[in-house]
Amino acid sequence: MKVLKSYQFIKKINATEVGQMGTNETYILVPSSTNVDEIFPEPNQIYKFKHKSTGKLYDIRLTVGREQRIVGLGIFYRENDAKAGSKIMLERRIYPNNISEHFIDIITKEDSIVLQASSSNGFRILNEMENSILIPGNPYKTYYKSEYHPVYLEYSKTVKPRQNSPRAYDYYNLVIGTEMVNTNYANGAIIEIIFRDDVCEIIEDISYQKIDIERV
């Protein structure tokens, strides 16, 4: 059946959203400036989302209050090994005669490290990739200030991200060449280090995207 419109919301989830911070809550936080009504026409109504890979259906809904949250994701997260740094894609396709269908998918990169900056602590690894890939002396280089330099993570400290957090995490300094570049990134910023052979690219992550496509 021909797709007339496709609405997609793609979000990189963090440790809190995936339930790794001791809250047992699993959800996707929708920024207050973003409208996802095209995917969820009615708030608090359950919609059946089909996993693109398995075809399994999941009951998912949008709640609106002090925050906009997409909830009902616990089973999907567990069955698909969702983790901080995974990208979740929610889509609604509209066919002729106003027939619509909902889809969900997950993208977990295995060839990258996702880091979140803390102005006081350094960087925390979000996607649980082995930090040994970027120990001092590793073979990777990145392009910085017009030339390629070695890049590595230098252990900084183990602390709780917040005073009431249930556990402490390891934090690292990001070093390029001989320069520690932590202060190049704002507090809370998420960056992704993508590995290609012996070169890695450091990008500031766009934590979410909203895509509208007509007459696909």
C-alpha cells in the first residue's frame, strides 16, 4: 500500500530513560518544544507499535503533564537490549483512506563510544562500550586543529552524578594530542566518537530528530 505520509521521532535515550539510574522507570522524554501529535494523535491513548525487525507489537502511549513522556517501553527495552546511547525510532505511516500504522525500531551502534560531559567530573561513557579501546597509547587518531592527533580517555574519578544517585560512575578526561578538551563541551553535552579503521571522528550528538516525509 502506498505511503502518503511518514512521521518519525528519533531519540537517543540516556541512562535515566532506560531505567539504569535506579528509578525502574522506562520512557522517552519528549522535549517541551517538540510536538509529536502526528505520531500520537490522542495523548494517553495506547497505540500498537510494530517492531520493524520482528513484527512484534508493543502498547505505547504519550503522557502529557509537567513533562511529555512516551511510556510503555519497558518490555521493548528489555527484549532488545536497549542501553544508554541507543537510538529509538518511532514512526507513524499514513496510507490512503486515512489508514495508519505505527512502527518502532532500535539502533545500537557497536562501533562508537557515546560520552556525556560533566563540567565538574569529566566524561561518563553512556553505552557501556569497553573504555580500553581508548586507553593511552591506542592506535586511534582524530582530526583536530587542522591535523591528526592521538586521542584517548584518561581516568579522572569515580563519583555519583547526583547526590541522590544510587550508584557512582567512572569519569574520564578526553585528551587530544597533549590537550585535555573537556571544557570544549557544555555541561550535559552528549558526544559520539565513531571509529573507522585507525581514525575516529568526534561529533556533538543531536539527541533527537523529528522527520516528516510526504508521498513516500
